Amino acid sequence: MRIGSSIGLIAIGLILALAVNVDLSGIDLTLVGWILAAVGVVGLIASLALARRSRPVVVAREEYPPQRGY
């Protein structure tokens, strides 16, 4: 899950949890919204942790012409 999809899940979940007042038989949209928001937060934390993991750093050396002994 990437950062954008995590933020999207958080937004959709909070909209369902806090702004939608629809009664559906057998489905609690408030609970579904909170679950989606929680999954989005977990995905956001995981994607940020993976993005910040250490990567090998390659240092380029500058090649100077060899010094000649005179």
C-alpha cells in the first residue's frame, strides 16, 4: 500500500464514520468507516517506514591523474 492510497483510505473511512448517517440493514457504516481509517493509518505507517529504510550509499571517487615521480 502506498502513501496516497493510505491517505485515501483514511479520508473515506473518516467520511463514512463521521459524516454519513444512513441506516442499512446488517451493515454499520460507522464501524466500517473506523476500520477503513485504522487500516489506512497502519498502511501509512508501514509505507513511511519502508520509504525511510536505510539504502546503501555509493560514493563516487574522483580519479586524479597518477602523480609521476621526478
